[in-house]
Amino acid sequence: MAKSEHGVEVEVIHSWSAPRSLSTSLMYSFAQRDDIEVLDEPLYSHFLRVSGFDRPYREELLSKMESDGNKVIQDIIYGPGNKKYRFCKHISKQRVLGLTKDLMKKGKHFILIRNPLDILPSFDKVVPPSFFELGLAELVCIYNELSEIGKPPPVIDAAELRKDPEALRGLCNDLEIPFQPAMLSWEAGPKPIDGLWAPWWYNTVHKSTGFKEERKYPQPFPFPLYDLLEQSLPLYNMLRRHVKKKSSLLSSPLPTPDLPVPANEKLLAWVGDEIVTRESAKVSVFDSVVQGGDSVWEGLRVYNGKIFKLEEHLDRMFDSAKALAFENVPTRDEIKEAIFKTLIRNGMLDNSHIRLSLTRGKKVTSGMSPALNQYGCTLIVLAERKPLVYDNERGIVLVTATTRRNSPNNLDSKIHHNNLLNNILAKIEGNNAKADDAVMLDKDGYVSETNATNIFIVKKGRVLTPHADYCLPGITRATVMDLVVKEQFILEERRISLSEVHTADEVALQMWTTGTMGELSPVVKVDGRTIGNGEVGPITRKLQAAYKKLTEQSGVPIQSYLQS
């Protein structure tokens, strides 16, 4: 705070923005308060002197405005005043090197942003647009610098302000100053507080009397500026994530949900040929997985520095890609390298799950035909810190879905594809019934699998599982079948009717599902019928222990791959 001439402390409020961002309108808004004085870009002259940039008014500005930035900060920005508050409108690029740290350390700061799509069409009225002139990179630096010193600034979007000027109440609340209704309107015309550059820049705002909502349909974008938009839009989006209230074209925005594992808020994913942050982990709208669910995938688990059954999962992925006639598929070594680099970058060496996807790739234009895929496949490695998804101690509850599992006549379940609508419809039925998952039957009414896992039942000492005619021949399923034999139980692979589950002997029946996400998950109730005595059975327990031991003893070590 600065001392006023009357001994009253002046509290300085700094507004930082890019040009053409409604910053002058916001300055006029604050100028309507009865407890504030306003400074219009007090560092502008210093910026022109240091940068050497030309402006139509350069010489006049340098002759009439203090050009020593540190003097401006000490004597004008933080100098004495007559009001309780002082509002300083800043353009981000004007914060050049050599300015005293007091500029950022003192006072209160907020950031005003606007979509470059809306800035660039009118930007070149005075100066040619450039990445530097736009100043979004410096705006991100300002946000980060303030955050690092424990003063993360509020961020307000010009679009939100124009849509709902009452958003000023929230800004005032963030700045810990009282809101005044006078801030919502002002008289048209030039203002005494305007900088001398106003005739070049302020013609439109001089016609305004308040925050006017933008027209419903914007003007066409000047595509010669497309490269500049591509550079600047990610910076705008980075800042926009910090806006408290964001509207949506289609509906009111939902509150930010809590993540099942909060640590996954900050993770790195492999997309295409690079590792990116969570918020940047996106595929093109032209990608086949978006256009038609045209992709294959695998789920893998990491145990104590090793990936369990990696080679088997890759075998199935390549088989699925071949069945779907994918072309330009990455090599096995390339996929392994992407997996290991992603895990190592994240430090995920245990109790983690990998969603490995391979799409047919990006298309040259939207359409169904694979002939449009001319860029090669898109590889996605999504690694998350993820415990088992089912309760393997107390067991889970299933219901039978009316949705039938796909027949090989329609879409062969042996292709591990991303088009999971068949499964999702069954899962919706399970969710509606408050069950953990849903049993899916084949076209003849026999048990196939659940919406997400394979199924085993134990009856009179025999372990039964359906044929893999309609169900996916899962990697975990094959592993458990091997363990059943090794543990000297009798294994039968055959058709299983739903009534065999419903009418099973209460004591002698155990049932479980298998999958990478949940390992061996015991089932204690199906369609309201208690399985056995409602507790995890002894054969299930024995196979769970054998499976756990196997995960501890086998797998592809991550570190040995690194050293090779």
C-alpha cells in the first residue's frame, strides 16, 4: 500500500491483460467507483523506450509520460493519492526486464483474458499482430510468478464478463473490496483518464455505456493469422483453467468432480509420438477413434517394477489390429518404448494400470473409409495410479442384463476393439440396478461374460467357465485357467446356463470374475440370489493367492528394459 497525502493508505489493484481484451471497459467500470483513482497503462512509455517499438504516437508519449519504469512504480503506481484504491491497467507485454520486484510483490493483482479467436480479427488496426504483441506468454509468466510468491491472481474471462457483468461481484470479492453497482455502466465518449493513445485504440469502447454481450455469431477468422492462433490458443486455455466461472455453449458447466485417486490429477500420457500433460492429452477430431470408435486396446497392470503379461497383451493387440486391417502399425519395440517411458516419467512402478490404445489414426477428412487414414496409427499410453476396481475381500454383486453379448456373426469379441457400446449398454443396466457389474448372455441365453470381465463358477469342486465364442478370451482368463490346472482342480470349459448359477448349491458354489482391472473378483450375489453362503469361497481364496504369487514372480521388468 502507498500512503496518501492525507495519511490514508492507498491500496493498488493491478489488472493484467493482452490488448483488445476489454481491459479499457474494465478500467471505465472501476473508474465509476467513488473510492478509486485510475491509471491507464502507466508503464507504456517505459515499454516504448526500452523496446524501441514504433507507434504512431511514440514521440509524443515519450515526451509527455515518465519513461523510467522504476520511477513510475515508486512515485506514480505506489505513490501518494487521494482515494482508498488505485486501479492500474497494464498490458502484459509492457512488463519488461529491469523493473523492480515491488511491482509484483506489492498490491493486489488479477488477470483478464480473452480468446485469441476474438482478439486477432481486430488486432491489426494499429499494429501488425505478432506473438509478442499479443502478450499471452507474458500473461502466463505473470500468473506463474504471482503464484510462486503465494499470491495466485484471480482470472476473469472477458466473454464471461460480457455475458454476465454481475461477474464483477465475484472479482471484487476475490480482491476483497466491496462491489459498487455503479461499476456496471458509464457514459459514452472519451474520458479524462484515457491515455493519449486513445484515438488510435478506443474508438469502439468510447461508444459503449457498459459491458455489452457479444453478438451470437462471431465474425469470420482471418486465416492468414492461423499460425499465430495455433501458438496462442494453448496459452489462453492454460489461463482459462483458472477461471472460477466458465459458461458453456451447450449447457451450464458441471462442478469439477473429485478424482478417485487425487494423485492422478497430475500425470503424463503418451499420445501419438510424444508425452503430454493430462489436460493436453487429446487426439484429433479427425482420429478414427473419434470418427467411429475405430481402435484397439489393452489393459495392463504394473506390479513392483514389472508389467504383468506384457507380451501376451501385445500379441492380442497386434492380432486385433491385423483383424481390423490396420496399416502403418508401430513395431512391438516402439510400443514397449512408449510404455516404459510413460511409466518412468510418471514414476509409476507399482500398483498402476495402463490403458494402451492403438487407433487407426487420423483421417485426411471426416468419413468412414479406412482409405482416408493416411497418417498412420495413433498410439495412446494412459498410465494411472489405480488400485483394483473391485472389492476382492468381501465380493461383488451382479445382475443379468437384457443386452445380449455380440455374436461373432456381427462383431467378433476376439477383436479387442474400442467400440464398447454393447458392453456400455449392459453396464448402464448394472448401474441402474446398483450392482457392481452386469452378466451378459449370448444369443441362445447362455452365460457369456460380464460387461467388463470373464466369468468362472465353482460347482461341486469343478471350475466352470464359458466357451470363448461370444466373450473375449481374456489374458487373465487364460492365466486363471492355467492356475486351476496347476492347483489340481478340475476345469470345464462349456456352456453355462443362468439357472446353473441361480439354482446352485448354496455351500458348494463359488463364483468370480477375472480381468486386468480387478484380478480375481469373488461374486457373492447374482440377481438377488446369494452365491454359496454369501462369503468368498475356499477355491476362490486359493486361486487368488496363486494369482498374487504369480504377479510377484513374473512380468517384464521396467528397469532392465531401460538398461538394454
